[in-house]
Amino acid sequence: MSFLRELWRRLCWLVGRSRFYSELADEMQFHIESRAAELEQGGVPAHEALAKARREFGSRLKASEDTTGVWQIQWLEDLFSDLRYAARAFRRNPGFAATAIFCLALGIGANMTIFSITTSFLFSEPSARDSASLIAIWEGGNSGSSLTDYKFLRASDVFDGTAGINVEREVNWRSGDQTNRFYAGLVTDDYFKTLDAPFHLGRGIAPNERETAVLSYRVWRSKFASDPRILGRKLILDGQIFTIVGVLPAYHRSIVGFAISPEVYIPVRRDDEDVQFYARMPKGMTLPIARARLQSVFEQLDRIYPKDGRKRANQVRVTGVTGFDVLNQNIPGAVSAFFAMLMIVVGLVLLIACTNVASLLLARASSRSHELALRVSLGASRKRIIRHLLAESLLLSALGSLAGLLLDIACTNVVGKIAVPVPIPVHVVISPDWRLMGYSLGAVIASALFCGLLPALKAARRDVNDALKQDQRQTGHTWNLRSVLVAGQLAASVVLLATGFLFVHNLLRATSMNPGFDVHHTIWAHMRLVPENYAGADQKKQMGIVHSALEQLRALPGVESAAITQRVPLNDNCMTETDLRTDVSADRVRVSYECNNVGPDYFRTVGTPILRGREFSLADRKGSQPVVIVNETFAKTVFGNADPVGHTITSDFKGAEPQLIVGVVKDSKYFTLAEKQRLAIFQPYFAYAEPVNLHFLLRTTNSAAAYVKPISGVLGHLDSTAAIETKPMSQALGLALLPSQAGAVMLGTMGILGLILAAIGLYGVLLYSISGRIREIGVRIALGATSLDVLRVIGRQGLVLVASGMTVGLILAFWVTRPLTLFLVPGLSAFDPSAFVAAVGVLLAVAILGMLVPARRALRVDPIAAIRYE
Amino acid sequence: MADDSPQLLPGTLYMLILRALSGGPLHGYAIARRIKQCSADVLDVEEGSLYPALNRMLLKGWLRAEWGVSETNRKARFYRLTKEGRARLVSEENEFNKLVNAIQLVMKTA
């Protein structure tokens, strides 16, 4: 307490500091004059009295300093004076300061950007009141369960509120004669009440409401022109009328995390709809308690409403929804691994940047050794010198991070605007938060220490006498600390460059890779029907649409063929794992394969050759003999070299019948371009129809783009309530290319950053070392050395540095890139010689460029001037 | 004169200042004079340590300073005891008395 009060008084003093000095002077003046007056009264002559009083008082300066010292917080004063001193020094040498700040800004900015993206993607806190008390619940190990179960859980009253949401839904929005598709979040009517998130306008969906809707900020802005009077307006979604009651703010993050943000929220209405369970724990409840309570709720549920084949009480899981807890949820390992790798890579970039600054500071310290030695001999302690040098690097890194922060804000702004081409509504909301601030503060301190400590210690260790006697004359000893730093830097940038090139190569490979079907002449038309309009159990109405659509599409000029499919390759997939039996052997084979339901003409349309047998025909439909088409790899895995056509396969699903193989098609890519070749089974579309989403694929004679409009026209004419999206297949590869693109962009950028920084470092070291060797070079020239000889001397020094750095870098890169195979397209090994060669080549070119200016300076040395220079 | 006056016991300056102020607010010069007079010219507070000590006491909250007018009708800075300062005076006095008694005991009996 008293400490705080003292601190407060010190701060008050700091504020009124200038007045303090003048008052103290007045006070001492008064003291002296009072004493003089007293002396005068005692009989001392007036002019002597004042002098005597002054003598008695002693040094006013010392008294004043001592008094001021009482109030000062010494280390803070020292820090400020050091910083002021450093700022003055930088103003005298702006080139040095600008280079250092530029390097640090690049390093710290890159770090902050990646950090912002990573945290907002992986660890973003959902927009909700007290999100620490919110939990995600897995019933029976599943992320989603039916609304009936949800209602049971809610009625159990274990929690302070529950929330359910399904983000995997779409709805058609009809406005005028336009129909668009929205990514919808189907929420339980207590969702917004439990979350209690702030709203931009209006409110959330309230309990017992069935016809209200909430808009996301993005939809409100883009589709409704930010209409401030939007509340109360009607919205026709899937043919139903909803009333808009609220608009979420721009920074809203859904509870699902991973930047998933539905465009519109509507109440979930059907009891068989699946939702993800969330709940708010009451005060004092912990995760284990919550889990135990849930266990008993689900056991009860299993007893009252048994579900065949599945126990809800098995594998009940509970996790938090913020911070690292999020990683315990279902997230593909490759995604976390990718971000982890990014963080390592940007760490490396920062390391290179810091090394640059450290090496600049080293150079500066040794050219200032005279000044420093002078200060030491005048009584400055070594500690004081170290502190002073550290203050310089602290100032540099603070300014660097400030610039880096601006860079980060600019970059994340751009990133936030990028529409990620995935079939789920992903939208990253990036805003600087306390984590970023903490991170950047850490980066400042770490880089200040890393940059400044080594040069400072080295400068302070220097022998004063030596430094004073000898002026900075550097001779041939090239292998000093700076050289080691530069070599290390070069090594690190070899690693970065090799990784960057590897990913660029990967992208090129992925883009040019033949996915096993023709993307250039294929169009994908997606037609989403409103489910309620096609409710008939026999799907007659829907089949009617499909058939007339196919008929009319085929009749369009320029359309060679058209087919319907349940899933569009490289955009959606379905992996199944089962024990298969065939009619050729009694053994079961465990296989996992891709499955898709495709209509007649599918393979002709996408351009995948049929190797044996036939395509599906209209006769392959419900009720007819079950038939399948398999791919080459499937045939080889299950039947070896025998011809599978005419044989049957039977899976071990309940009631599965033997299916006759009628065809074998060539292998192709099914979900990502990077995937290893998978097994695939195709079933006839009309045997298992997909009720709502119709995917038509069309093959055109010319390039696909011109056909988009007429195709949409045909489909729109068939059902005006359907949402239609038509695009050339080449545009629809976004998802498949996303991993390669993200990798290439991120790591390529980092590689270039590293390269720039390493080039600056190399350039600086060579330039500095030459300026220290001017006399030596002058002597050499005077003794008859030719320009070539001089170049050889300079070149040798540079090349030795470059060669040793690269050797170390290559060895490191070889080890570092090995785990990256995970991210690469098949056929491209992490040990990619072309990437290594490219990295070394580019670095060599930059190194030579970096040596050019120093070499020119060396050649221009005038021997007379150089020798007289002493 | 400064040569033959004994050094102040360490730590007693605060106590002396507190005592000098216990009669009412005084300015710096008056404090020094009061201590000197009361000690029959034996204790001479050095100006070089008076002002740092006063400021340290301000910092600790024992004193408060305000500007006023001196007996010679000039602007001067007056120091006044706070409640904490009064409490401090009592405790310092007790401590000091104990110490002095103990020392005297030793000197008389040992």
C-alpha cells in the first residue's frame, strides 16, 4: 500500500517536474538569504554576509541533485536518457537506423501477420459473453446429434443454458426474380440467448420463434446495401418467409471456430436435423464434472430412447471453445501442422532480420570503439555502456515493431478480404488483440536482446587502452563474429528459399497436373432445389426436373454431353471403409475407397476413359440389378490382374446385395490434387438419388466460359425458386489447389523476405570489411596488384562466407524439409533437387550482386590517398 | 565551527526534523535553526543533507509542503507534519530512547 502511495507521489512529481526545479532553487535561495540576514544582524558586513552564507550552504548543485535523486525512479531516468542519447545517435546516422528498422519491420511484420492469421484461425475467441464457461459437447463421439437429443439435454437442466447450431446447411434466397444460395446456420431458439453475443442491429432469435432470421454483417453489407432499416423486413428462404430481427457485428466470430461464419442464421425446425451441442457451465463447474453429468444424461437417454447400433453414452467428450482447447476438437492434423510450420518459418525470418541488425550494431560498435573507450576512461561503468548499447537496440526494435505493426495491419486487411474457395463459409476475422500485443512486445524484447546483447558485451569487453591507442584498423582476420552471423544468416535463408521453392514447384506441379479428367471443356452447374417443394417420397417431381434439365442442356448448341452427379470431383468427396467380398474368393478384403453416384454419360462428359465394360445407362436405376463401375486401382487392389467386369462385390453393410461390376475407368483425382491414388466405386445416380443439390456437368466443344449464361437460363427456367451457380470447371478447382496455393504464397513470400534480408546482411558485412581494409588494398595496389588481384582478395572473402553458409544451409534444409512431404503432391519428394538448385542459384546471384558495390569501392581505392589516410 | 560540532547519529535527522515541526509548520531554514538552537548550538544540520531529507520525508508522506509567507515577509516553503508524520515521530522517539537507555546502561555498568 505505502509502496503504491509512494509511486503515486513520484508520478505526481514527474508531472510537475519543471516547477519543482525552480521551486527548489527558490527555496535554497531563500535559505541562503535568510542566513545572510541573520549574519548581518550579528554584525557581519552585508557583502560578506551573503558570501559567507553561500559558503556555509556548500554546493547548491549537489544539494539540488541529491534532492532530485530522492524523487527519481533511477532506472527509468537512465533508460530515458539512454533512449534520448540513442535517438540522437540515430539522427546522426540515418542510413544505419533506416536499414536496421527496415530489416526488423520486415521480420517482425511477417511474424505478426502469420501470428494474427494463425491465432484468429485456430484460437479465435467466439463472440459470446464469458466464453470461458462455454463448452462443446460430443455425444457418442460425434460432433452433431439430433434435435431430439438436444431437447433432452436441455430439459436435463445440467447447464446454465444450451446452444445448438448446424453450419453445414444452405438455403435459397429469393429476391425479385433472382435466386441466390446462402450458407445458413441452423440454430436452436436458445442459441443467441445462451451465447449472449453483441449485435450490430436488433437482437437474436428468441425462444419459441420459428420465423425470424439474423444476418451476418457481410451479407447485410453486400446484399442489403447496409440498409439501417433492415429490421422487420421479410426474407424468403427456401420458399419460407422469415423476418429479419438482427444483424451481427463485423467482428462476430461464430462459436464453431476455425473462421466458419454462416451468412444467415435461422431457427432449426425439424427434429431429425443434426446440431452441434454447446452449453454454458454454471459457476464452479469444471470440464470433468460437466463430462460426468453428461455421461449420466446420455445413459438415461440411451435407456429411454434406445438407438440401434449406437450408444450415446460412449465416447462422450467435452472441450472448451477458446484457446488451445479448440485444438482438441476435430481439426485436420495437416492444418495445425501447416500453421506450426508457418510459425517456425517466420521465426526463422525474424532470426535473420535480428542477425542483420546485430551485425550492423557490431559494425557500429567497433567503429565507435574509440568513443566507447573514451567514455569508459572518463568513468562510465561497463554496465552503463552495455545498458546504453542495449537501449539503442531496444529503440531500434521498438521502431521496427511499430513499422511491423503497420505492415501487419495492411497484410491482414488484405487477407481478411480474400474469399477462401472452400464449400463452407470460412471468413477470417482478424483484429489486433491482446495476444498480438503480447506477442509483439515479446518480439521487441527478444529481438532487442538478440540484436544488442552480443555487440554490447563485445564492445564492453574491449580493452580500453588498446582501443584508445589503435584506431580502427582491421587487417586480414576475416573470420570474426560478424562473418559467423552472416554465414548463419545465409544458411537460414537457404532453408527458407529451399522451402519456398519446394512449395512453388509444388504449386506448378499441382496446377499442371492432369487430374484424370478434362477441366478446360467442362462446366459445372449447381442447382439447389428448395426441399419443401419436392417433398414427395418417390422423388418423381425431382426426377422430372433432372430428366428435362439434362434433355434441354444437351440440346444447347455447343454442348457435347451432359451428365448428373452426386459429387463434383475435387470439390466434395465421401470416403468409405468396409470389408469387401467378391465372387472369386472367399476372403474378405479391407478397403477404403471414394464413392460417388453418377448418371449416364458421366465419364464421357468429364473425359475419363473407360478401360473395360460400359458406362451407366438410364436402365440402371432403382429396382434394377445393382451395378457399379470401379477405377483401375480398385480393380488392381481387389482383383489383381484379372478382369473384374462381370464379377460381383459385396460390402459388409447391413442388407448389402452383391453388386455387378459393369465397367472399369481410368484413375483420376477425387478430392485433392495432392492425394495419393485412391480406390473408387461409382454407383448409378438414378439408383440412389440426391434430393436437393443437383450437380450437372457439361462438356462443351469450345472453351467453357461462353456457355455459363445459357446454361443458367435453361435451369432457371425449369424452377425459378432454385438457386443456380454455373462456372467453368477450371474455376472450381479452387479448393483442390488451396493447400498448394496457400503453401506457395506463404512460404514463397517468406523465402523472398529471407533472401532480401540475407542479401542486406552480406552486403553490409562486405562493405564494412572493405572500408576497414582500404589501407591494405591501397598498399597492394601501390605494390603493383592489378584490379583482378584486388577483386580476388575481395571475392575470396565473400565467397568463403557464401560457400560456408550455403553448405550448412543445404545440410539443414535437407533435414528440415523432410517432414514437408505431407503437404506435397504425389511424385514430388521433399528432397526436390530443383528446389535446392534454385535456392543455391538465387542466393549465389544475390550474393554476387551484394558483393558488386563493395568490390567497386575496393577497385576505386586510390593508393596515395589510402596510405596517407593514416 | 562545523569542525568541532559532533556528527549526527545516523538516522536521527528524520526524528529531529519531525520533532522540530511538531510545534507547527516551519520553512527549511527555520528547521535548521530550530535544531541548532534547541541543541545549544551543538547539532548543526548540513544544508546539503537537509533538503534531500525533507524531500524523502515528503515522498514517504510524513510531511506536506506548502508555500507561505515568512516572518520577513518573503515567499517561503513551509513544511507541516501529516498524521503519518506524527505517528512516525512517536515511534522513532521510543526507539531512540530505548537505544540511548541501553547504551547508557552498558556505559554505566560494564
